[in-house]
Amino acid sequence: MFGRKLAWALSLTAAASAMAGTPSSGLDYPSVWQCDSTKFNWYCQVEETKPTERQPPKKAKTKEEIALEEIEKLRKELEAKRALAILQPTQENVKAYIAAQESLMQRASVFSDVWRRVIWQNPEMNYELKRPANNAAIATYTNLRKAEEKRTLDEINKEWGLFFFFRSDCPYCHRMAPTLKFLSEAYGITVLPVSLDGGGLSEYPNPLRDNGMAARLGIQQVPTLVLGNIRDKRLIPLGSGVISAQDVIERIYILTSTRPGELY
């Protein structure tokens, strides 16, 4: 009896061992849920690996960019020391702010000194050659400028005239009329007075009547001066209000004989 039980137990053990060594699903791998790329298994989902994007190399900073960062750093340090000195005005804080400010001022002084040395040694950068600053050179420049303006006036008088728009009840027009009369007599400038209300002035008792020209030019304020070219019919507004004789001459010269920025 005992021998049968023992044989039966041994046979069960052998069967269990055999079953453990043979896949019960009939597949040649342990589980359909376990991915094995070497075998057919439609449950196997392999994640696609994206190619690593190569980052472009960082561009080296220019000297100017480095200098900007340094200036910003110095500015912030100075502002921080100033703020601390104001809110907590101890001797140490105020002394630190003064020292930082003196350091920055020293840098500015060196820059200013190098600036003038560059100007001295590079005439093409010397603005005083165009617009002098010392008194002797200013007098020479003024004389040359007036001579050039006079020559220009002599030339433009052949083609240009000056329209003078006014009203007989305008006090500023009465003040402007003698100036234009002087320019006409001294420099030969042709002045054509145009009355917007039909009345005249002492210097111009018989003016032209406005025929709509003022409206076409958008003139709303008087007195107004407009340059007119008899050859090509160009009209150039010169200005409004009371203008001195020298200013009138200068504006005529600038508007007819120079390019924007040429005199600056």
C-alpha cells in the first residue's frame, strides 16, 4: 500500500516537472504580453526613437556685447550703492557709493580725453571745421556765410519772388511789411503782396487780391511768406509770423541752395 502511494506521488512530481518545462499556450516564448522583437507578436509595440536634434553652437559674444554687459553691470552696482546710501546713510554706505561714483567718473574722464585726442588727430572728424566754436573762427565763418548768402540772393532774384500773404487788420502784418520793403530795396528781392481781405498796408497800398491761392497752399495764419519760382512754378513756404530780415535771407539761402543736413 505504501509503495503504491509513493509511486503515485513520484508520478505526479514527474508530470508536474514535465508540465513546467513545456509552455501551456503552445507558443515558444513565455507570454504573449512580453515583447520579443525577434518573434512574431502583434502585441509588441516598440516606441520610435526620435533622432537627437543637434543644437547649433553658441555664437561667441562680440567685444561690443561684452562691453554692454560690463556697462550694465557697473550701472546696476552704482544704483544699488546709491539706493543703499540713501535708505541707510551710514558712513560706510555713503563712502562706498562715493568710491563707486568716483571710479565711474574717472572712466568718463579718460574717455573724454581720448575723444579729444582722436578729434585733434583726425581732421575729418573735427566738427569745428564746419561750425567753429572759438570767437575768431566764428567771425570768419559768419562773414563767409553772409557773402555766400548775398551771392545766392543775387542769383535767385532772377527766378524767384516772395509772396507776402497778409490781412489789413493784422498788426503783425503791419510789423512785417517794413522788413520786406527793406529786403526789396537792399537786395533786390521781388515782393508780391497778396491781401486776404482786400485791404492794403502802408508799404503796400495796392496789393494783389487773393484768387484762391492761399486756400490751395493751406495758409491759415498771416503774415505768411512763400517763395515762388517764375520759371518752373515751384512754391516753397518760407515761414509765418514776424521774421527778421536776416532770418528771411537765411531761410531763402537754405531752402534754395543747400541740402538737408549740409550745414549741420
